[in-house]
Amino acid sequence: MPKMKTKSGAAKRFRVRGSGSVKRGHSHLRHILTKKSTKRKRQLRGITAVGPTDMGRIRAMMPHA
């Protein structure tokens, strides 16, 4: 049986908290920022939790986390 491996792309994007929830950053804040409003850019700062709908997929990509 081969080893279960973590998807490296998922490991770079998500972190598992001690409580078991998963934190993630926001998208749309890397480039082409001039046409986005200040309010929109400000609200994209910081981190947020992964929703329950996507939690199963994240867990499958990160079996050891």
C-alpha cells in the first residue's frame, strides 16, 4: 500500500487550527487592484474559516493535518 500524501497546493493554502477548523485566506487580492474599491480590498484582508460544505474535500487533500 503506498503512503498517503498531502496535496502540496492545499498545504500551502490551508492551516488546521487546534479546534479542528481550517483557516484560509481570501482570493482576488494579488493583482489588478486599481479597479477594485478600497472597501472591497479592505474586506478581503485577514483570514476566514473554510465552510462546512468544503471541509470534506480539504480533509481528503490533507490526511495528516
